[in-house]
Amino acid sequence: MTRNLIEVDDLTGPELLSVLDHAERTPPPKVLADQGAVLLFEKPSARTRSSMELAVTQLGGHPVTLRHEEVGIDSRESAEDLARLFSGYGRFIGARVFEHDKVERLAAAASVPVVNLLSDEAHPVQTLADLLTVRQEFGHLDGLTVTYVGDANNVARSLGIGCGLVGARFRVSHPQGYGFVAADEARILAAGTDFETVDDPAVAVAGAHVVYTDAWYSMGQEAEQRERRERFAAWQVNEELMAAADPSAIFLHCLPAHRGDEATDGVLDGPQSRIWPQAHNRLHSARGLLLWLFADEVG
């Protein structure tokens, strides 16, 4: 049976933990030796592209990365036809897209695993790196409190689902009008997440073991930059807000950061920050995911 990772809950809790275990295997077995991987990128990327390409290479494979102008999902060729084509070229297909339905349609038509490298609804490979970073810090995930401060976006949704699968509590705090839609809340709760929305960010981070934020405006939202800066100002993660968290708390950010907006330099570069181990774990967790996907070939 072909397994995909379109959202984090395509994994069970034990499977997610197995991915994290595989991420720390050294040296990793060459499960992709002499095989290709096709990576489709509608959106530019630094961490996602480099980490996945390097993960494939470390497993003995050869990544082929194609940009939007080369492929044109649904403009030059349909998602379904591209899935059928690249199923014959690569051991798996990775896709970083704007609309979530494109990666779902790729998965429905492909005969090899499809990995969502980001869509407007989900960012599961980011969550794998996040949870790996938290587990490395605390030695476990169960019972920890993760607070996400800012726009309840695709990163937040996947993180909330992931927290439920591993037994962590998930709090979110955001300005009015920037929360999860009902379907996203339902999906987070369906993962078994102890989930709470808290209006006051200081209350939301009180006692938290992990404080997480993301950019207030992302690719495609530049026109909203001024409005979002005004609306989100009270949700900046600064030294005062971090002081309200548990004394052992760490700070995470999926990057890239708009320094001085969603987080201060003092937090991003401070002693509680783990943003660089988190970024480096994009590589290790990507490798762990691929090892898990091809577990039948792992010795």
C-alpha cells in the first residue's frame, strides 16, 4: 500500500514517533540508492528545497527539482497527468504548492508516495522538524504545552494536529479574525489534541514549554503588510512575553523571520531560542520521513 504525507494525521502517533526515531539514525541506510525523487516547487523555498534534496542524496538517491515555470501544474499539464508521469521517474513525489487540492490530486493519481512540502492549508514536514526539536530538548513530547502566538495559518494547523498525535497540549493566541476556520479546529481536535484558544498572549504562554510564532504576513500577503503589523503588534514575541512561559521554555520559529515584527532580535537570538537546531532538523526529519516511508527496505 502506497503511503502519503499530505497532512500530519496521515501518520498515527506511533508512526510519527517512528519517523522521529528514524531521523536520528546514523549513518542512514541507502534506501534510495540509484533511484530518483521528483520535487515540484510552485513556491520558492530555502529550507524545504535544500533539506529535501540533501535528505534524498544522503539516502543514496538523486533529487530532480522542477520550478513552476518548468512544470505549470494545471496550466501546462494537469496535476493528474504530472502525477502519472513522475510516478515513472521517481521513488516519490514531493510538492510545494499554493492550493492544497493540488497536492491531494497528485496523491490520488500517483502510484508512488506523495509528500506535501507545503500548501496553503498544511505544512507537515515543518511539524516533523518542530517535534523533533522539542523532543531533543525535553527528552519527550507527552504532557508538554506548546503555545503558538500569531496567525493561525497552515504551520499552526499542522503543529496542532501533531501535538495531539504525540500527547502534547496546544494553545493558540491570535488577533480577532485570524484564527482557525471551523474545519481546521475540528481536524486538530480529531487528532486528540488538548486544544485551547486564549485571547491574551501572556495568558496563553503562561507555563508553556514551547513558544512558537511565524511571520505575520507570508508569500502572497505582502499587500496586507501594514494592516497585519497593526493588528498583530500585541502578539509580538518579545523578552517580556517569553518571561511568562515556563523557565525551561524554548522559542521556535519556522523561518524566515521578519525581525522586529513577530519576534524581537533578543528572542530570536536569545538563550531560549532553538530556531537554528529547528531549521537544521528540517534535513534530519525529512530523512527520517523517507526512511519511514520505505521502511520495508530499511535493514
